[in-house]
Amino acid sequence: MAQADEDKVAGRLHGEQPKPDKTDSLLERLIYMILIAIMISVAQTILGVMTVVQFVIMLVSNKQHNERLSEFGTDLGIWIAKAARYQTAASNVKPWPWTDLD
């Protein structure tokens, strides 16, 4: 990945995030954490399927990857990272669908 791409990804991960309007109570946060944990599990399944599909594409197309699938993988990875930050209380900003996917 080129340096400009790495900077763009780092900005999406650690850049300025909107501040929540209000702080969630611990019960609300627990509910969100459970929902996000389920969503992370689904995302991991999607990532696994995407990995196999990308490998097959590369196998049949002389090591050429599918660019759109690669970009989606980057977006999915960023979403998982933001979700993990919320899960571990490193951030109070909930990931998509509660905020913009950016």
C-alpha cells in the first residue's frame, strides 16, 4: 500500500470523530456492545468469504486482484477497528450504522 493510502486509512481510523450528543448509560452501552459484537462476528464471516473469493480471482487471473473487493476489504477493516475501539472504550463514538461510514 502506498504511503498516501496508509495516511488516508490512518486518518479514517484516528482522525477527528464526531462527539456523541450524550453519554450512554452503562446499560445502553452494554446493549450496544452486544449488538456490535454480533455485527463483528458477521463481518468476520464476510471477511473470510471475501478472502476465498479474492484468492480464487487471483488464481484464475494470473495474480491480478479485484480492486473493488480490495477497497471493500479496507473499508470493512476500518469498520472493525472502529467497532473494536468502541467495544474496548477507547472511543465513545459508535461505528456505522449509528454514525457515518465515511
